[in-house]
Amino acid sequence: MDLREEEVLVMVAIARVKTGIPSLDAIMGGGLPPQSNILVYGEPLCGKKPLIMQYIYQGLQEGMPGMFVLTDYGVVEWANMMRQGGWNLETVKDQSLIHFVDAYTKQFQPGLEDNPNIAYVEHPSAISSVALHISSMQDEILKAGGKEHRLAFHSISSLLEECDSKTVFNFLHYVTGKFRMAGATALYTMEKGMHSPVEVNMVEHLMDGIIEFEGENVKVKGIFGSDAQVHAYKITPRGITIKV
């Protein structure tokens, strides 16, 4: 290996986006590739939610804007779950960094109005409105100087329950491209066992990598520099730990 090759590898390592889970970063070769779209895929209750919560919270602690897009939880419930896991959004010094697109709560509280940090969508099936609100809020992040930011989408499965697969594919094709161009590094959750192989392949096709939970193990696929091995993991009161 010549010096130039070593310099390139060092630049790649420095550029990685830390998830807040050191053991996960280690098996991914230092963290997530910047401006990538990564699928977090696994059975219900495997640990997808705490993973993306830790990821966004880590960025907020570093002063990086973060956005949650929620299709099956509301903002209040989600924030309460984060608090129980030790990621209290109320303690974030700069509250302007925290953003939500909530496509769940307004079904039950139609009178809710948007504010600078929370955009409400009438229903998860209003997929065009979800895309519009994400785009608008992301534009505000960029105007405020947040070129690099984090995004977590929970979940693709809810969209596939509410909309036909072609509509969801077109939506994801748009948002993954927009996020990449806008400087976002994004995680998307999807429930294993709920969808056809065609739907799963459709989603995977748009992603830059996959963090996949299977039983008591987790593995990383498609991310440059990851070890591609199967690792045991556990969920603790403070999030996920992975045996490296």
C-alpha cells in the first residue's frame, strides 16, 4: 500500500458518522458512511427503535440537527420512550436542532397545528403530504446552516400497510435521493416477516446498506469497510450493545 492509499483510508475513517453505539460503529468500519440511506431490518421488538433513538440523540449531543419521521407513533409517546431509555430530548441544549414529522397523532387530534419543530400529517396514507413536510422541514434545516444532519424514519412497514408498494417505492426513491443530496445520513426501519420478498427487495434496492437483526444476532451488509460477520447483541436499559 502506498502513502496515497493510506491517506484515502484515513479520510474514509474520519468521515464516518458515529451512531452513538461504539460497538456498532466498530463493526461498520468506524460508523455510517455520510449521506447514506441505511435500512434497519428485523422482527418486532428486536431493537430497531432504540438504535435509531441513540443515533439521532448522539447527533443532537454533537450539535447536529436531527429529524424523526414517525408513521406509527406520535411525538409525545416517542419522546417518552426516549426518556425511558436515557435519551431525554428536553436536556438537549439547542432545542432548535430537534425536528419531527408526525404522521400519526393527527388521526386522533385533528386540531393540532404545526410549529417550527413539529409538522403534523393527517394520516400515514397521506404519503405526498409526508414527503412535502419532510422536504419543507429539511429546507429549514439547511437554511439554518445544518448542511450535515441526521434523519430516522419509523417505519417503512406502516407505509406499506397503508399504500400500494409502487407508491411507497416512488416515495422512497424521491426521499432517499433528496436526503443524499441535502447532506442527510438516514436510517429507516422495516419489520421482518411482514412483507413479500418483492417488497423487501424493492426497499433494499434503494438503500446503501442494511443493519439486519436475526434472532439474537445482528449483521451489517453492503456498507464499505464493515466486517460482514454475525455478532451477538443485547438490549440494555441504556440501549443496544453488540459483541465485537
